[in-house]
Amino acid sequence: MAEKNKDKYYIIGQKIKTIRLDSGLTMEQFGKLFNTSKGTVNNWEKGRNLPNKENLVIISEMGGESVTELLDNNDSISLTISEYNRLKDIEQKYNEIKRLVDN
């Protein structure tokens, strides 16, 4: 596999992982949705290979996006809901401390 495709597959895999985690599913549970093993899901998430077309449609729908968006190799950072909430908590605490220091 060419290096460029390897990077692209990794990014797609991370998007799939985010969709799975946002759905609250383990690799095993996610795999069962597609009649496959958690090992296959792990390979998708690591970018070793991609799901077939039918599974890409289902995964993209789960993520609320089109297959084109799922496969798009943009540089945006993807966070799970829990990661986003944690960052918001940190930001809030930072702002509280900053207010105390500034006063």
C-alpha cells in the first residue's frame, strides 16, 4: 500500500473509531452489527483495510455523514463526545482560575 493511502486509511479508521465510541459500542458489539469480528473492526480503525461499500454506508449513516464525508481526507480533528466534554470542563476550570488570578 502506498504511504499516502496508508495515511488516508488511518484517518478514515480514526473516524470509524470515533463513530463507534460515540455510539457507545465496544469493538465486538460494533463488529456484530456488520457480522464481523472485533479483529476486523480493529483493522478498520488502524487503517489496515476498509469496510466494504455496504458497511461504509451504514457506518457513515451512524456518524450522520455521507460516505464521501467519511472518506474525505481532511485535516480536521475528530473528538468523541466524552473527549469534547472533558475539554469543555478543562476550559471552564481554566477560566475560573484565570478570573481568580486576574482579580
